[in-house]
Amino acid sequence: MGIKRVINILNIFAHKTGSIFTNDPKRKIGILNIRILKILEEDEGIIVTPGSFIGYKILLCILFSIGGILFGDSLIPSMLLGFVSGAAGYFIPDILIRKQARRISANIDIELPYMIDLLRIAVLSGQNIYNSFKILVEKYRAKICFDLRDYIKDIDWGLGKETAYNNMIEKNKSRQFADLMAVLLEAEKYGSPLDEILEQKSKQINFENMETTERKARRTTVLTLIPLVFLILPAFVLLVGGPLIYVLGNGLFIF
């Protein structure tokens, strides 16, 4: 609780810094980053506005530049080190938010099969996809519901289903989620039965997730062999063969 309070205080200072250097921070950081910041605020209570994000980039750039200059032993190395350090500090928030985006996409891939099953139940009860999304958002709390709420808002504002689907696909980095939304868009456009499509899609995603898990497990098994081959096995050879080589060596050099 204290960490969040400190972060929120820092965000206020960073927001003021960012507002000095840019008039339109939302346009500066882009739609995808704004989506990640909103999910952070909703799920973890960490409020980072677009202005704060720009402010963090500027502040870290300044701090890293000063640190690089202080570590240099002469003028030219200090300037070069300050420039490189400042550039690194400027891009640290981008790296962190991309890491957060990958984590959210991974969580969405895990949540997706369960969400599809809930959608299918709603569709089988006679609901259209719009009402099914509304029921899902009300009853199910997960990161995936953030994009579904945007879809509902777009429809309520009169943007049209195709635009609402495309907005969801553009904002979300999960390939499985984007594929599902594209399939639902085509199904609604041509009047295909949604329950059958959702059933097949759920099976396909479960199969893909299972394959991904098995592939990671096989890779982990291979990685565990690296310390065995390069650390434990050489130590064992030295332990067993060392005394033997010593004894044989002594025998060879006795005249």
C-alpha cells in the first residue's frame, strides 16, 4: 500500500514535468500504451497518466545523463557517456511498458478459453454478441474485459460493429484474441451460427495453449542439462579421474 502511494506521488511530479514538454501526451505515446496504462490503473491501482509517462522519460533521461557525465574522467568521454546514458534512460519506460504488454497478452491468452465458453453459454441462451459481451463484462473480471468494454462503448456511440471490432483488434497484441474477434466479425457479417464457431475456437485455443506449454516444458528440460554438462560433469570427472591421473603420473616418472 505504501509503495503505491509513493508511486502515485511520483506520478504527480512526473505529470507536471511531462505537461511542460508536450501539449498532447496521448497522441505522443500512442493508443496501445494508453491501453496498458489504463489496465494498470484498473487492475493494480497504479495511476500513470500519459503526461506522467512522458515525464518519466524526460526525468530518467536527465538523471541518467547526469550520472553518465559524472562517471567520465575527461570531457569527451563524459559527454559521450552522458549522451548514451540519457538515451538509455529515455527509453526505459518504453521497455517496461512493452514488458507489461507482453504479460497482459499472455494473461489474455490464458483467460480466452474460459471467456469463449461463457460467451457460448450466453449465445445459446438467445443473446446476440453485443448482449453477450455486456453479460461477460458484468459477471467476469479479467484483463480481457477491458477491451470488451471499449467495444460496448464504441457500439453505444454509434461507430458500427466493424469499426468496434477493428478497434479491439488494433489495441490488443494477443494473436489469439485478434483471430477470435476477426472470426466473430465475419460470422456476424454473414450470419453464421456463433455457438458452433465459439465451440471450435475454444477447442483450437485450448490445443494451441497445450502445445505451447509442452514446448516450454521441453525447453526447460534442455536448459536444466546445461549446468549438468558444463558444471557438474567436469567436477565429477576431476574428482574421480584426478587421483587416478596423479597415481599414474607418479608411476611414470619413477626411475
